[in-house]
Amino acid sequence: MVSSETAESENAPSHRIYLGKVEIGAAWPKRTKNGSEYLLAQARCLSFSAPIYANPFDDNGAEDYPSRAAAVRTE
């Protein structure tokens, strides 16, 4: 997942998700009711039976690098 350099519109994703050199998804910034910011990510690939939705978050207590985790669901 890499940050997008420029937003094409107000609703454009802030991040792009790549598998090798192929873009398979995107992520949009969201805000919870209490004001916390997070990303809503969606990945699609022909080998997936359904899109994958995830909410990546920092795992500050992780001992492995990178300290990034995700809550994942499929439709």
C-alpha cells in the first residue's frame, strides 16, 4: 500500500494497493464518530472470490516490522 501523490477528486483514494506492479485496490481516509482517523481499504483481484475489505491500523506493541495490522472482512 502506497500513498497517492495527488488526489484526482475529493472522493479519490489516498492510497493505492499493489500486488507486484499491478494495482489491485485502494484505500480512503475515514473518521470515526469520536474523531479517530483510519483507512478503509478494498482489494480486488481475479484470483479472489470476492473483494477484500480491511481497516489497516498501527500496532504499536508489535515486535515485528512493519508494525501494521489489519481488520479484514469479505462480503
